[in-house]
Amino acid sequence: MTATATTALVPLQPAFSDAERLALAGFLARYRSLTREAYALDLRQFTAWCRARSLSLSAVRRADIESFARGSPGRARATVTRRLCTIAGLYRYAVEEELLDHSPAAHVRRPRVDYESRAVALDRNELGALLVAAGLGPPCEHALVSLLTLNGLRVSEATGAGIEHLGLERGHRTLTITRKGGKVVTIPLAPRTARAIDLAVGERTGGPVFLAADGRRLDRHGAGRIVRRVARQAGTGKAVTPHTLRHAFITAALDAGVPLRDVQEAASHADPRTTMRYDRARGSLDRHATYIVAAYLAGAAR
């Protein structure tokens, strides 16, 4: 028998077991929108790599995952780290659901990532000008820019907001949103944002908070166009996107002295190091903990 015929008899792309398919589907079901798309792409690449080597997901070992990371397309450290996080999340889910006894990704080495944010930055004056420009426009645009700037929402969280999710809690105007990973949280609205949303909603009692010109729910592309238009009207001269406003919210909160833990919670960051990337003044000696501790202990040290 020729080598070609022998190779043709080898099942290079075996079907995954029911448990493995269940793990893949269950893990992705916890996410939505762009996050789900990104994780699905990571897993498509990983499962294709496994099939090419006749590896089932349950047979994968730590060395296999590290080999995939070294040889997978797109070798930027941040990209590789994200793929490894996705794979680790998949196996952690499989263990939690008792589909596997242990995770082969538990101790996988990940590349060190530069924790300095490269996103476009807006200072306090630029943010103020942006809010003023938004306030001079249609209520929907004012409400969107206020929500992105003063709450630091992801664009999918803002556009996914529904009128029925607006509320009042202990004197705070609130909005209940679905965070990344499917977590449902209730956030307070600044008075400016609440007023802008009220004007945008008008007499409507249900449906999306933000509508496009055709009456359908505003999507992320439409939100991006609104933010870019308002930024031009404000004269920022920078390529501003909805994520720029999220970045600016986190930076402004840290600059204003909001504790890192509170900013991490507001931004819905799983890792505090992600929040720290936006702290432009973290190297300032004026903010060194020694001064705060010295002032705190001054009375007791007399």
C-alpha cells in the first residue's frame, strides 16, 4: 500500500465526543456579542490545531497547549495571552461541569504582556468639550456620550440597554445592564446622564434606550459614528471611538483619586492590572503611599 493511501486511511479530523462538544457550546453560551465572537475564533483555531494532530480535547496536555501558543498565527504577546486565557476558561468550565477531572491549562506559561495602554487618551478639558458638544446635539447622542463617558460602559453594554431596565434605588437613578460574561449588574446614573436618557426615551415605555434613524436598536457601528461626529464637533482632533470614552472614564476616575478597587469594579475588569494600565499618574511621587500612611499614623506616633 502506498504512503498516500495509508495517509488517507488515517482520520486526521476525528469528531469530538459529545462531552467535548457540550463543553465548547456551554463555555461560549456564557458570553455574547463581540466577546463571544473573539472566544469562538480562538477556540476554532485551537480545535483545528487539535484535529490536525488527531488530538481530542480530553487528551490535550499542558505541553500541547504551549506548543499551540508558540505556533499559532498572530504571535503578538497580547493575542497569545488572550488565546491561552480562552483555552484555560474552556477547560476550567469543563472541570466545573465535571466533564473533565482536571484542566491541562491550569499551569500553562503565558507571555508577559506590556501593561501600558496604547489607546487614544483624552484629558479632562477634552472630555468636558466632548460632553458640551454632545449636549448641543440630539438627546439620543447626548445620552449615549454621557453614558459612555461618565459610566465607562462598553459599547455593547450601552446599546443593549432597555427602557425597562431603568429604575430608582435608594434615591439613585439606575440602569441594569448585562456585563461581559453575562453578569447582570445595576449601575447608578449621574444626574446629567439620567436627564439625557429621559429626553432620549421621551414617552416610550419599552424597547431599546437608543434607537437608530430607522427605528431599530442602535448597533455598535451606529454608536461609533455618533461618537466620531461629536468628537469632530468638539474639535478634539483625535480618532475617538466608544472605547476611547471608556478609556477616558477609567483614567479620569484614577486621576480624580477613586481607589483602584472601585475603578476596577466600575469598569468590570476581572484583573486589577488591566485597570492599572490606564493609570497615567501611577509613577507620580506625589501619590506615593508613604505620605498617606505618615499622615494616617501622625496622631498615634506623638
